[in-house]
Amino acid sequence: MRPFVCVLAGLLLSLAGDSGRCLAQDPLVLKGAQVLDENGASFREGVMVALSDGRIAAITEGSAEGTTLELEGLHLIPGLIDLHTHLVLYPYDQRSWDDQVMRESVELRTIRGVIGARKTLLSGFTTIRELGTEGAGFADTALRDAVNLGLISGPRILAATRAIVATGCYGPSGFAPRWDLPKGAQVADGVDGVRKAVREQVAAGADWIKVYADYRRVRGGPSTPTFSQEELTAIVDEARSAGRPVASHAATDEAIRRSVMAGVKTIEHGYGASEESLRLMKQHGVVLCPTLAASEAIARYTGWSPGEPDSIRIKTARELMKRALRSGVTIACGSDAGVFAHGTNAKEIELMVEYGMTPEQALEAATRTAAAVLSLENEVGKIRAGFKADLVAVEGDPLQDISALRRVKVVIQGGRIVVDRRNEDR
Ligand SMILES: [Zn+2]
């Protein structure tokens, strides 16, 4: 254990750079920015945002006392939220998922998570939902706790820990049957088995439960539903007893239907959702996280390049968005970062616009909608007095050009400036 702690401590010291510059002035007054309205539809000019005690104290046209941070020419938006990340994973074109999961120690992967958390925060994402450590145990709860203790710099993390899969329904796979390999998630079967898994994960610190309602049975095979209706219902019921919501990985129509009937809160991916299932989701208030950026990344890793005709994966994602928008189901930002680089999570929001949302809708999906999914709608996701002072100043108007989200100049988390790039070259 000791060598790990030393390495981690050294890493933290070496990372102290930027955050060492953090100002701790309180109250802090943000001046000169165009400020996103509570309803997210327009920016207000000529207002100051006063921050105190980690919260937004006031948005005022008058004067405000405190240290001034000049944001002239920038647009101020709420801290962004990504509902689907894997901090311990990194892009599969750098190393395959199998090799990351099977060849890297949990300690190394956790250190990667520390770096990923920092990159995520500095790109303007101040809250994330970590949807599974992919074989790295409870690394996400450690990352969450380290952020909360102020040991490392990262977004607020809601952790799902190991995720739950059925026997024979997750990777690593494709090896001779005589090898009994541990999986990248917790294997559980039957109503009693899945209830026990939920109990174990909650006791280990899970804020959310993630279940794989479908997956490939064999390497290269199609996804098929995994858990029965009874098992899924038991998972949601057990999680509910513990006050934990459930996110369901479901790409097939049947797994989506079973998940909705079981009472999950979000569907992850959802590519195969029929109009009927989307209607059912809407009716039950189930939110869709379409993970468009992951589809795009995997398309790139398998030979497609931007500008070429849509690959099958991209076509599927585009069509899902079209159906989903038509159905009126609630869509939230969940990117599956880890499959692609941490710190580029905004790609999801850009693709939402490319595939049919207005910039206003896409920004809402990554702020107010995502906050509501996390039951944090009275804390984050809006620039409103009393809310957490999680704020991002970007260059350009994201309601006109969503790529402004890539030009993050200042990130404020809980009233503290965590990055200030106002003087860096444009
Ligand atoms: Zn994922």
C-alpha cells in the first residue's frame, strides 16, 4: 500500500501547478460577462454575479462588494454535467479495453482517474456520474472522496462502483472456456443474487447502481437482453430501498423495455430503441443518455474518419436522435468519456447539435436536465442565487455556436477559481 500512497502524493504535488494559482477571495464578483439566463434561452448583459461561501449570492445590475474578476467579452454558463463517464478508462486506440482491464493494476488505473478527473474539471465539467470502474473495484468512490476532501482537483462525482452484469454477459470475453477470468463488473444472477450485489455496492459507497440489461454473449456477437424482468425489477427495488437510482446500459429494444418497466431512471446508449419504447420511456419519465461521442469515437477507431459518409455506428446514433427528438423523450448529456479522451466531454454536446438538437436544447441537456437526473436541480445547472457557484466562462456564444464550449477560459467550482486562461493566446 505504501508505495502507492507515495506515488499518489508525488503526483498530487506535481499537479498542484494550476490549482496553486487559485484565488481564494471570498466574496468574488464576476463582472463584464454575458450571463446565461435561468431559463437557458438567452444571455443577459450588464449584470454582476456575486459569489460567497461557495454559492451564488446574487445576480445584480447594481454594485457588489468583493474581489472583482473581469470577464469582459466572455459568456458565463453553469458548470457542465456529464452523466456517463469512466475516469479509469482511456481511449481504446491507445490501449484496448481488454488490455486496460487485464494488464493494468487498479493502482495505476486510479492514478489515471486522478488525471482524468482534473482534465474533466478544467474543461468545464463540474459534475459527473461515473458509470462503472470496469474492473477497477471502488476506485470511483476513492476519486469522489478525494475530490470532496480537497486532495485532488476534479468534478463532483456520483459513483456507481462496479456495475452489475449477468453470468457470461460481459468482457473480457472470447477466451477458451477453461479460463475463468474475472469480469469488468460484478457478476450476479437470480433475484437473490442481484439483490445481494446491490446491497454490497451500496455498502461500498455506490451513489447509483448501474446494470447491463443487455450485452454480447460472445465476442463479436450481437447484443441480447441479459437479465430477466424479475431480476431487473429486483435490482431497482433493492436500490430504491437504499435510496439509490438505477442506470441501465441498454441498446436493444427488449432490454430498454424491461429496464423501463423495472423502473430505472436512465437508459444508456439506447441505440435500438423503437418509437414504442421511446414513448414508454417518456411516459415513465425515463431519461435517455445517447452517448453519441462514444459511438463516434469507436467509429473512428474502426477506420471511419470525420467527413466520410456516415459509418453504420454514426448512422445508428443519428437515427436514434431523430426518433428520440420526435418522441419527446427527455435527453441528457452522457458521453461515455473514457472511451474517448477525458476533457473532451463537450464533444457529446456538439454531436447533439449536429444530430438535430438546437444549441439551447443541447446546453440544457448538459445542465438543467442532467442536474434533475441527479436530483441536484436545486443545487446546480442554473445561474441562480442560492445555487452552487459552479460556473464556466467561455469564449463565444454557445447558443449561436456550440463549439464555444471548447473554448473554456475560466472554471469556477464552489466559488473557487480552478483555472484561469484569460491571458492565454487565442
Ligand atoms: Zn460506459
